[in-house]
Amino acid sequence: MSDTPSPWYSALLPAVSTTSRREQLRASLGAMAGLGFTAWLCLHMFGPSGAWLIAPMGASSVLLFCLPASPLAQPWAVIGGNTVSALVGVACAAWVSDPALAAPLAGGCAIAAMFALRCLHPPGGAVALTAVLAGPAVHALGFRFALAPVALNSALMVGAALVFNNLSGRRYPHNQRSALANPHLTADTVPTARLGFQREDLDAVLRRYNQVLDVSRDDLEDIILATEAQAYERRFGVITCGAVMSKDGVTAEFATELGEAWRSMRYHRLHAMPVLNRARRVIGMVAQSDFLRHSDLDDFRTLGARFRALIRKSGRTHSEKPEVVGQIMTAPVVTATVDTPIVELVTLMANSGLHHIPVLDAEQRFAGIISQSDLLAALVQARLAEPAAA
């Protein structure tokens, strides 16, 4: 690394963008579609002589389509922030006759109101100034300006963003996740939250940072976790599922009889096995818990008799009880590929309560299965090999 100091003007230059061309095109087309839809509808409602589209909607479109995960771009932030800012701007224009005083007063009060109502939206500042500095046609509307065009424009833009972002692969609205539930329904946090940083740690750091971030706490948490996983891969090397999976996996078919499937699981000491179709594609998983679930676990006194009745073949063409694996299996199934790094399975297995994950080849056919013990053995082996590799 060079020790030559950067030129003084380097801080003035924009940072290198990590956004792909495809994402840039998606956002641009989305903003164009959202503004076009809003303008077309409002123009037909109010006519060209009315206030049908306000300029700050252009700024809102940047947030809605370029940064749909931002807390500043969520529906309440957009609609509430723009509307309350319009109300503040109209009030300041009515009560302060000098625009040079009314404009900064409107901008500052609008920001304070958005903070108080938890709807901070940067274009709201522009909306407040628009209410003060616009012409007589806007002033004649009075507080109606906040409803139409401001609230109406904002609601239509949010609706367009909801449709376009979700159709183009971006989740919107971007709700904050609640704490991950423990699969065992106990008060404990999920296993991956018991070591390393926790949400409370992140919250404490954000409070000390004490600045508005244009990224949600959940996205920030995901970025930190992904960075930790990337660092782990660099430290230990990339171990794929294909390297540690069990290739001679025991499987069943949809039409495999329950008794046969149970005996196979007992013989091979399995807790679960994949269910495949004729093309060797995974269509489900059958586990010991599936057998017990269909034997009515709540009444334990007669469990043995009911379990034997479940796996015993009835010999009838039509039976009220399940006869084959396909009738009790769990579907759909979480899968991995032979090229999936095993570090990606740690969170999935630990937090979701999964014990076995089928592994697919390049043609999406069953290639093997990886269990918690396979994963643990690979991670321990990598850890023990670290000093030798250093």
C-alpha cells in the first residue's frame, strides 16, 4: 500500500459506486414510471391549469426507487413527511408575510415536525419551501394544498413504488424485522445471537453515533453479518457443501409405504430422509417427527398402538389414514447446492431448527445430504487446521 497522501481535493470527489448497471437502470425506469403514472393521473384530475404535480416528487422518486430499503423512503415517511411539511409551509406563509423569513422558518419547523412524528423525509423540506415560495395559485389553495396535490402525489408515488419495486425484485415496504423466534418456542434467543454482536449492541452503538442513517437497522445488521461470513471464508477458505455432504444418501419416493420408510430410517439410524420423484428432484422431507405427528402425540398412553397402526399397511384401495410417505412428508424443502459455502448453512440450521439439508447438483437433482454433524465436523476440522495453515 502506498504511503503517498491523497490530494486535498480527493475528499470532494464522489465515492466509487458499487451499484450495478442493471440496478441503476431498474431505479431509473422505476422513477420514470412512478412520476409518469402520478403526473398522468393528477393531470387528468386537476387539468393543466391546476397544481397537479409538485417538483419535490422528483426527490421522493430518488428515495422510493433508488433506496427502497431506506427508513426515509417508507410509506409513512413519504406520505406523512410530505403532508406535514406542506401544512407547516402553508401555516408559515399565512402567518409570516416576508418570504425571506417564512422560508427558513418553514424548513426548520418542517424538519422538527417530521422528527416528532417519525416521518423524516428529505423532500419534505422542499415541500415546505414550495408552499411558501410558490405562486398565487398555490397560495389560493391554502391548507388544501397539503391534501391535493401533496398527499395525493405522495400516495400515488408510494403505490407505484410498491408495485414496481416488488415486481423488479426489491422488497417494499421494507419493514423492520422483529427478533428472530427460537424454533423451540422458548425464551432463549436463536443460537447465532448468543455469540458475537447482538441487536442490543448495535442499538447501543447507533445511539452513541447519534446521527440519522440512510439505511435501516436490519440492513445494517445483515451487512455486518455478511462481512463476518466473508471474513470467515477468507480466514479458513471456502468449504462447499459438495466437499462434506453424504453422497450415498438414503431416500424415499412419494409412493414408498410408511412401514418400509420407517424400517429404512431405523436401519440406517436416520432422523430424516429426502423424498424424490422419478427425476431425482427433491419434493419433500420425511422425518421421525412426521411419523409421530400423525400418531397424535398428545395422547401418550396409546401412542405405541396408534403408531403401529399408522405404519401398518391397511390393504385397502381407499384408506382414511396415510399409507405412503408423500402423505406425511414436509414440503417445500430448503435446499443447498454443491457449490454453496457451508458457512451459509450455519445460520440456517442453527436458527431455523433444520437438522438435514438436501444438496442439489447443477441440474437441480439430488446429489447428497448435509447434516448438522457434517457441518460441525467440517467447521471443527477447519478450525484445527488453522495453526498449520498460518
